[in-house]
Amino acid sequence: MSSMMLVAPLDVQNWTYIFVGITFAIYIGIAIWSRASSTKEFYVAGGGVSPLANGMATAADWMSAASFISMAGIISFAGYDGAVYLMGWTGGYVLLALLLAPYLRKFGKFTVPDFIGDRYYSKTARLVAVFCALLVSFTYVAGQMRGVGIVFSRFLEVDINTGVIIGMIIVLFYAVLGGMKGITYTQVAQYCVLIFAFMVPAIFISIQMTGNPIPQLGFGGKLADGSGTYLLDKLDGLSTELGFTEYTEGSKSLIDVFAITLALMVGTAGLPHVIVRFFTVKRVKDARKSAGIALLLIAILYTTAPAVAVFARTNMIETVSNQPYSGVPEWFKKWETTGLITFTDKNNDGRIQYVADASKNELVVDRDIMVLANPEIANLPGWVIALVAAGGLAAALSTAAGLLLVISASVSHDLIKKVIKPSISEKGELVAARLSAVGAVCVAGYFGIHPPGFVAAVVALAFGLAAASFFPAIILGVFYKRMNKEGAIAGMVVGITSMLLYMIKYKLGWFDDVVPDKSAWWFGISPEGFGTVAMILNFVVSITIMKFTPAPPEEVQDIVENIRIPSGAGEATH
């Protein structure tokens, strides 16, 4: 009898402890093995990372909690409208790889504020860039810490806030100890964990629902029940029965779709934590290679996300809609304890009414749980459910670490070393960088506990801020040698201010008692898409001011000429 008890199957929580424990041990082990001993190792991993390792690390850095946890959740609820995130984020990465990465690598600076400070020969430009980098990074990292909290709260059955604090401690350990060197090799491991965790349940469920092991094909295929019905047709039918719009139809205006897609694209190309990855390789051609590798690795998850969204939405509607609450499966009860799914029996019939009409709807589901709950809804084995938890943590922690490094580098290198105390020793700068990372983790944790919206919305706003501030300054700095400091500073200030004001008014509602509805949006453009308008304002202001102010010094114009020359591109210029 006792021997039978010893081989009893592990439950989900125990599997989660095993997977999360093993992955955390690997991350911490890598951090100890690769701890940074110089500022160059702390900021850019010594500049000697191979293209393959850098491609994997870039993919992990890029695929945050928003990609892993939230994107399929958004598509799950928004249907066709959610496609803007796929188009914007993927297109943005192509833009970054082709248009910016090689030139910024050839310029050879540690950070985006470093590039802007030197290119625009101005401490003021550097300070404005530091402010923008901190704002973008803190907005983005809030979403990551929130993602960590969600995973911990469900799978390790702790409070969301406690989950955020545990995540803070782990990130702090390997980001502060290893710097970019530790983060790079940790992110290689995290990419392997997150992609495996995303694909395994997707393949399982695709076989279960359509008989096709390739989720990308299963999602457009027929159901395995022999009915001959296409999966998407079934989901359209389920959605319309409940009063929702057809899943495959969009409700956003064309201008808003265009604005959000473009804001996400150009925001990607201005993201400081992604750009800094291209400074970690030896040569300019390695920057191009690692960008291509990262794009392929990112595409695996991004082409699977719509399928995961459809599987999750279909399974959820069939599992809970119009079912007696007394008979709901165990996963429903466990997610209910986190507060991320709530049932209110408005008509007292004991059944769950899940409908589009808000006055009659009795079920509220946080879209951030769809990917995490998907394997449970589909009744997959416990180890698969635990694997998804480990993957969600890997995605959130990898990006959080990259962002924290940007924050600490902006403070220690761009602010202290370049502005406040140029005479600081390398050891002193390394201490400042580590202390900055500690401060950044504490602020990030606060935002994780008090986030302004669900994960992907917070992240989308970070992209809008990057589009509004950095993208025009970087593009003009690389491709227009006449661009001067006065134009760049004015453009960044106008861009970031307009984006902030719009975000505060229409997303947070700080100027009003309530957040204004869609009818009040300028030109019908949502806060997530306003980065496009703010970016255009930045370009217009930058170029206009530049026309009426002196040209940059000759040596600066020569640098701009030099970074665009392909000859001798085998070695970076410093």
C-alpha cells in the first residue's frame, strides 16, 4: 500500500514547483558563472556574444509577458482586431533589423541616450533621452512584473503582490550580479524554456481539436469530430450566439488599426532594451545576423499565437457558458481564488450566463489568464500546465531583466558618468549601475502591484512612448547629417509630452472623473495608437526647428557619413 502511495501522480502545484525551481536554479547558476567584472561586461556583455546566442537572447528579451501571456489573450477576446499586435510587433522587428541595428552597432555606443547625447553633441539631448528611456522602460517593466504576479498567484497559490515580490528578488539577483553578460546567457536559457512551454500545449490542443499537430494549420482546419465544420466557423457561431461580433470580423476603424500598427512598429525600432542587444556582438555583420536569427525565433511564437487564441476561446465558451456553477471544473475554482475570473449569479438560476450584454453577463474573465489557463481548460496533463507557468515566468523575467539593465545604464552611464561626475572610476560606475538596478527593481515592483491596465495594454503604451520620443531622433540622426541638437531636443520633448498627455487623459482619466469614451478620441485614434500621431509631431517639430537653427559641427556630420559607409563594415568603429 505504501509503495502505491509513493508512485501517486504529482499534482499541478508540485509539477510547477519542480519546473520553476529547476529553471530558477539554472538562471541563478548562469548569473554566478557569468558575473560582470567590468562596466563593458555589465553594459554590453564585453561586446563578444556570438550571433546565435545574441539572436536567442534578443528573441527572449523581445518576447515579454505581453507576447507570451497577453497577446493570445487579446486576440482571444478581440478576434480580428487583435491582429494589430501581431502585425505591429513583427513588422517593427523587421524595421529595426534592416533600418537601425547595423548603423547603431557601427556607431558603437552602450545605450540609446549615449547615441543621442554624442550624435546631437549636447548634454541636454542626453538628459531628455535618459528621461524618455526611463519612462519607456518603467512603463514596459510594469507589465512584466504584473505577468510574474499572475503566474505566481495561480500556480504557486500565493497572492499576486507576493508573486511580484518573489519575481523582483529573482530578477534582482541575476541582473545586478551578471549585468548584460549574465542577462544574455540567462535569456538564451529563457528562450528555450518559453518557446517549449508555448508550443507543447499548442500542439497538444491542435491534435485534440483538429487532429493536426501543426497549430498554424489546425487553426484554419476542420474539427476532428467528423462534423466537417471549420474551427473558425464554429467559433464565429459560438460568438454570435452569445451576442458577440463574429470572431473573424473587425470592429476597429481603419485609421485606428493603421495608427496602432505603425505605433507598435516604430516603437519597436525605438525600444532601448532591444537596441542595446546589438551592441553586444563583435561586428556590424554579426548585428545583422543576430537580428535575422531573432526574427525567425520570434516568428515561431507569433505565428502560433492566433491558433492558441482560437483554441482557448472555443474551449472556454464550450466549458463554462450556460453550465451549472455547481459543476464547474477545478481549474475554474482555482482561477476564481486569484480574482482573475469572477462569476456573479444575477438571475439566481445557478447557471453561468456568459453573454455580450453587460447587464446580463455573469462572467468576467481577465484576458491575461487565457494562455495560462488554456492547458487546464483543455484538460492536459499536469506537467504541461506547470510547463506553461515556467514559460510565462521565463518570458516576463527575461524582458524585465533587459529593461532593468537599460534603467541602470541610463542612470549610471548616461547620467552619472557623462553628466554629473565624469571623473568617476570604473569601479565606482559599476557600483552605481548595480545600485541603480536595485532602485529600478523596487519601482518596477510597485508598478507590478499597481499596474495601469492589463499587461499588453501597458506594454502597448510603452511602444507609443518609444515611437513618440526615440524613433525620429534615431532615424534623423542616422540618415540626415544636417539634423541638429535644437531640432532633436524640441522634437523629443513635443513627442513625449503629447503622448503622455493623451495617455493620461484617455487611458488613465486623470483629468476627468472617468476615462473618456471612444467618441472623444482624436481622429478616432486610441491611446495605444496615438504614438503614431506623436511621432509625426516629433518629425515635424524636429525638421522645422532644424531649418531655423545652425547646422551641426563638421566632425558630427563626418561621423554620420561614416556610420552609413558599408566598406570596412567587418569591424565596428569606436
